[in-house]
Amino acid sequence: MKDRYNPHEIEEKWQRRWAESRIYEAEPDDRKKFFITIPYPYLNGNLHAGHTRTFTIGDVIARYKRMLGYNVLFPMGFHATGTPIVGLAEQIQKKDPETIRVYNKLHEIPVDVLDNIQSPEQIVEYFSREAEAAMKNIGFSIDWRRKFTTTDPHYQKFITWQFNLLQSKNRVVKGAHPVRWCPNDENPVEDHDILKGEDATIIEYTLIKFKLDGEILPCATLRPETVFGVTNLWVNPKNLHVKIKASGETWLVSKEAYEKLKFTDKKVELIGEVSGEELIGKKVENPLTGAHVLILPASFVSPENGSGIVMSVPAHAPYDYLALRDLKGADLTKYGITEDVSSIPLISLIKVPEYGTYPAVDAVTELKVKDQKDPKAEEATKLVYRREFHGGVLTETTGKYAGMPVSKIKDVLARDLIDQGIADVFYEFSEQPVICRCGATCVIKMVENQWFLNYSDTSWKKQVYKCLGGMQIIPPEMRVDFENKIDWLKDKACARRKGLGTRLPWDREWMIESLGDSTIYMSYYIIAKYLDKFEPGQLKEEFFNYCLLGEGKPEDVEAKTEIALDIIESIRSDFGYWYPVDLRTSGKDLIPNHLLFFLFHHVAIFPEFNWPRAIAINGFVSLEGEKMSKSKGPLLTLKSAVKEFGADVTRLYILSTAEHVQDADWRAADVEATRKQVERFYKMAYDIINEKDTGELKLIDKWMLSRLQYRIRETAEALNKIQTRRSVQNAFYMLMNDMKWYERRGGKAARKQILHTWVRLMAPFTPHICDEIEEKLDGNFISLSRFPEADMSLIDKSAEFAEEILSNTLRDIEEIIRLIKIKPKRIILYTGASWKKAVLKRAIMMKKENTLDMKSLMNALMSDPAMRAHAKEIPKYAQKVITDIQGIDNELMNSLVEVELDETSALKEALGFLSHEVECNIEIYSADAPGYDPQGKSRNALPMRPAIYIE
RNA sequence: GCGGGGGUAACCAAGCGGCCAAAGGUGCAGGACUUAAGAUCCUGUUGCGCAGGCAUUCGUGGGUUCAAAUCCCAUCCCCCGCACCA
């Protein structure tokens, strides 16, 4: 150990020794096991501060559990499945300037290296090497023998097995689903492919098929229940409409709607054109109610929205009401309409507390909307919609639906209408337009014959609920989040046309989607150690069925796969030992996807005793207050953080700056401060090691040992809850402050003993520096030693009280000196009179018995002859004590009566220290025998609070 | 809109019914050490106060309580997710 702290030298040294001694290579034995996993990183870039946080939390827990005596398995792999890596390869090949910039500047890859990673395979190779090196440099205690990449042929066998199994359990189904689609690229568009309209979501409309002489006028609506209140349809006379064949029916829609329908699952065919004007004046039949209603002209109808034909519900839709009102007195004879349409009776079907029979009318009146072109019409629409949705109930008009809340009706009614063949589903973007990077306007396409995992299956969800119920979720507040997300999860497309990965075994045109192939791979870590024992081709289903599920006979597996029997048995027994996953820690972004799928697939495949035990969630990392971005910057790589500050400092900082789901902020200035603190720790340890402990334990040593026990207990409690911030706070900063005070008070005797404990307390956080120190203490690897246990017998309340009195008194003296602005020549302390102590104790006792009041206290006191000498002073003090006690918590009260402390002698022991601190001679008396007391200050002395006289 | 998280002193951040004017870190100011700088160590950092005190603070407004940053109600503001994408 050198006198100066050189993190890189120390870290390199210990990482090498750890690797040489293989201390993190876990094998089953008779200890209790702990299997911790962290989502493997996706290899389209270098590891960054976000990974640093999640992984370091995992490593700290792994190290902590190891020191608690668990046999810890902490493995790591790499994720390469999916499209981004392929996309990246294309960009690099094209030498796309932005990509080159991002990967050169943000991911810190030299340009000449970039030239050499052109193919997806090279990218995977490069980033996995970099990631492994980075994780080693920060000192993660990973068993590297188990690493793998999801594009490995062995792994593909594993995924193939998994999907065949899911298929056989009817968890994979065929269906169609809508995606954002670029008609130009003929590809689904992802968020980063979108130029404009990134926030647009796909909204499901119900298309209600009004009938006109055997032809159909479909109206798109978000509120299918209002079909009961339709009084007419709206068509914009200025728009061009088309007549099309749609799955055997003849439809009339806007030209734009026809373009959209081409991408749906309907077969559409253009037959002819119809102007808006032609349609107006005709009567259509409401398919649900059978009512015949007029088609009327309205200017607000946009051909871009829905079908270009709108059903009118003036009782509940302000636009409809306004358009109808706007027609008052209009001459519609050119459409062949002679009746006064403004007198068409409104049909109310929703009762809502805020409004009368016709909410739309009330809203228009309330907001004073002029006409359908008034911007306030939009506002009124939203208002009515909101109120009706949340507080509305369907009226008798809706027949069997009467009494149902509006918020519950949409899905039910839409389903019913579709089943009756009088409605369809129509998808529309929430924002328009959505523009692809290539410049084309995106549409919504129905991808057909798509493979889905049927997560929406209620029996599956029920199993997941059961699994979740038996799990620990950390922090516990996140449990409700998981529950919500389980409810919300729908069927998920599990196959794609392009990207890296494994083919769907029964439909080889499809690649298994990348989130689906990373759900149960934790079990693969157990196999991964044995990859040199067999070829991918030998990994037949029987192998996995036996090793992971215990199905079949090992001899049969041997016969089928030609894998040696002892290997098969060994894997099976390893699996039995290590599984299930005891803890998975992850960033919060993975809750609604990966972590959910992790649970779904586990319950689908494994028996209940192999379901995961716990999940811990952590937040993101920002840089100097700015959100970090892999593709836009800013970005801080793990590698460069360690290079600049060292592994231990990086670890300590990232752990201490935020707790659980809170986001952490990386601030270089604060990291620098942490570096100094670590340096101080190193220096302190160095000094302690090179000094001899002296003397026997004094009060201050007992105080220090007492404090240490609290720090240990807090640290352990925090780590048990994966509160890394709190644990670092206690194990490092608080203990550091205790040590400073201890040394300032001249404490020496316990320093080495403290250090012994301290390095072990710190070892999970800063393993390198701790091993460096431990080498000089015990010489063994610190991660193989035991984590400290708080020894409650070393808790010394009286030493703590003494120290508290001392520091409070010191602060008081200094405050007085500051206020009276003199250089003190003589200071006298008077400790509280013993009768006051007696009063206090008696009062506390009575308070605990719930019998404390002035009268009974006085009675009790006065029955004691020794008290009578102070009969004059007692009432006033007793009154004060009674009020003071109100504000004391129980623990303190207990201590106050239990602890026997001679304040006078305790202060006398610290007299030298006190006098030195205030640079003035100090004398101490008990108020029982004050001696020199010119101002009678001793009367003010209280228990735990000496009076002070300064001259 | 729905769901989740959050608003605490110059900043980050703990506390979630009583030793709370509020942990810890940072910044800032003063002091010690040093030829000096840095590092380190002390002290202070809401206001007032020439004896250890008092007054006012924890988004805002009410309420419960002997006692509220902490509990209840209302209200305002900020962040994240809402999917086929890793």
C-alpha cells in the first residue's frame, strides 16, 4: 500500500488478482445460493452511465450477498437480436455522417476502428468485447465463463426450444395487428424513423355502416354508443367521394379514406366517384335503430379524418349541434330538401350530472360558441366528451345498455356491433400527418398472418399475478405498477421480417422478435458454462426438456443427443441448484416490456418453484441535468468514467447520488468531490495501518465503537432493501464523520479495530481500495470475508450521552463567546443538580405509566425527604419537565431513565479537549456544590445541559 | 385522458407525527495550517439577538392534533410510460 492513492494502479492490480484466483466463478456447493441477474446490454453502442448504475447496483448486491455467506452467481451475456444492429451496420457502410459522428464522438470509437466494423457480426463482436472490458474495468464480480451472445448458434437452439414449447402450450397465436407503415419503404416505421408526428399513436375508431340502397356509408366514431342518437349524417359538399368495393360490400367514402383502407385487412377496389353534393339530401338507414335520417351538408367535415362521412349526434356533439343550427334558414332546395332541418328533434342518450338533457346544447351556450367554424367549438367538444366519458350514464334510449357508465360501454358496444356485422374497426393516427424519414406520409397497415404471444389470455395473466404475489418488488411502491401493466398488456407480435436472431421454427420466414428471446435466458447461463462440451446441433429439445424442466430420462437424452451423460447430469444438477432467479435488478424502462415478459414466460414454462423471487428497479442517469441519449448525446460511457475517476469512485458516486426509482444526475464536479472523499478514506486507512494502537478503551473509544454499530446496522438494513444511497451514506460519509470526530477527540485505541470493520463495510461499494487496505490488515480477499454484523452489546448509551453533552456544550460555549465578543479568561461549567435528575426520571417514569400530571408528580416528589430541601425550586422545574417530556420520543425517554451517567466525570475526562478547543482553561463543578459561581449560573444547569459561566 | 413518480434551505438530496431550523454531499464565507497555492481540518451559511435565546420556514390554501415537512381535504406545477421498439 502506497502513501498516495492511485486508483488505476490499485484497480488493475486487484482485477488481475481476482481473475487469477477465479473468486467469482461460482460452482454449486453446500452453501445457500443467490442467483442475481441484470438485463444483458444491447450491443449497438458502448455501455454508458445508465448501464453503469444498474449494473453497479447488481454488483454491490452480489458482493454483499457473497459476504453474507451466500454462494452467489452473477453472470452476464450480450443482446444482439433485432433490427438496430443491422440498421447500424447499414449506416456505417453508407458512412452516414451523423452515425459516424455519434459513434466517434459519443461512443468514443476511433474512426479507423469504425471502418473495420461494417457488418452486424463485426459490430456484435466489437461491442461485446468493449462491454466485457468495461465491466471488468469497473470491477464487477461476474462469472465470465458463462457469457454468450443471443446470436450464438447454441443460444438459437435454446430459443427454438422455448418457442416450440410455447407453441405447444398454445401461447403463440396467429392474428393481425395495425402498425405505422411507410408505403414508400414498405416497412413498419419505428420511432427513430419518423420525421414528424413521433408522438402520434394509433387510435381505434368504430366504423358504423349506415345503409343507402344496398350501399354503405361508413361513419368513423370514437363514441359508438352515440349511434342511438344519430339524427342525420354529415357530408362536405366540396369533397370528392369514391365508390369502392370493400370485402364484398359497396362503400362510399372520401378519396383519402379509400387510400387508407387499401392498407387495412380489407380488399378494396375502386369503382367510381361520387361528389359530396350528390349524397346530400338522401336518406340513410341507421343500422342499429332502423331509423331513416337525412344526409346534410357541413363544412367541418374533413376528408382526411375517418371515412369523410360523419354521423351527427347533436344532443352530445357540439359540432353536430352547431352545424345543424347553422343550417337554420338555409336554402337546401338544391339538394332536394324542403323540410326545416334545424327543427330536427335531438335525441338524448347520456345523462351527465353537469348538464341537462342535451349536453352539447348546454356546452355551446355556456362557452358562447358562435358556429361550427368557431375555435371554441373544439373546446366545447372536448369538455362534453370528458364529462360524458367520466360521469355519463346511458339512458333508456339505449335499450339494453341503459344504466351503463359511458366509460365502460365503448368496447362492449363496438364488439356487439361488429358481431352483428353493422360495424368495423378503423385505425387512425392521433396526430396527422406522420412523416417517414424518407419523406412519405405514413399510414396504418394491418400486418396479417402475424404471430402473437397471447399475453392477453386471462389464465396466463392469472398465473403471472400469482407469481408476482409471491415476489418481492423493490421498491415496494412499484408493485402496483406491475399490476397495472399486467392488466394493460395485450397480445404481442413476436416475430419480425428482418433483423438478427432466431427463426420461428414452424414458420421460417419470421424472425423471433428480440424481446421474446430474452425472457428466460437466465436459465441459459447455467448451460453456457458447458458450451465447449457439445455442438449446437446436439442441443435437441430433449436436452432442454430434461436439463431445464426435468422431463424425460438422462439416458434417453444421451442417446438422442450424444452428449455425455455426466455432462447432462451435471447441467441438470447445476440448474436444480441455481434456479430460480433470486433477484433481477433493472432500470425502470423495462417494466412494461422486458420484465413483464420475463414473468410471463417464466410462469408459462417453469413450474412454480422455479419462478423468479424478486425484482429491483432503478431510475435513469442524466448528465449535468440533461437527459442522456445514445443517439443524440450527451452520453457518458462507462469506460471513460472509469478512466477519468477510477472504478471505485465511479461506483461510489453512481450509487450514492439517487435512490431506487429516482433518476441520478452525473455531475463531474460532484464526482470530483467523491474522489477527494475516497482519497481521504485511503489516507486515513494508510495512517491507521502505519500507526500503533495505544492504550485501553476510554469513553471516546466506546463512543466510536457504539457509533460504528449503528452505521453497520443501517448499512445492512439499507442493502437488504437495495437502498444503495442510504447504505453509502452510512457506511461511508457518516462513518467518516464519526471517525473525524473520534480522531479530533484524541481517539486512537480503537482505530485499527474500526478500520478492520470499515473496509469490509465498504467492500461491496469500493472493492478495489478495500482489498488494497485489507491486504495490509488480514491479507485475504475482502470479498471472501464476512460482512460486518452489528454487535449491539457494543452500543454504549452513556458514552453517547456523554459525547452529546460534550459537543452541545462546546457549541454553546462557542456561541456565547461569539455573541459576547470577548476573549474568555475563565470558563466554568456546572452540571445539573442531582435533584433535577431525580425529578426528570420520576416524571419520565410517570409518563410511561400514563400517570403524569403536575399534581401527582409533586406528590410523588414530595414524599421523598431528600427532595424537600428543594421544595421551593421543584414546582417550577417540574412544570418545565412536564412540557418538555411531551416532545420526546419513547426511545429517548427509555434511554434517559436507563442510562447511568456521571456527567461531571464524563466532562472531566474531556476537559483537556474542551479547553484546547476554546483556548481557555475550563473548570467543572456540579451544581450540587458549585464552588465559584459569581452570577449564580449553576441554578440554570439542567440534566444533560450544563450551565456555563464565562468571564 | 389513463397510470406511475415528484415538489424540502444557494444546489443535489434525506426525513414522512414529537430532541426538526430540518441528516449527508456540494457551493459560498470566515478561521487554522502553509513563504504561497493546493490539499486537509475547524466554524458559519432564514432573520433578529453583546449568555447558550426568540421569531418565521418544508409548492399553495384549508383542516385534524397538546404537537405536522410528516396525517386528511382541496388546489397548482414538474417528470416518466401508454407498445410491437431495444
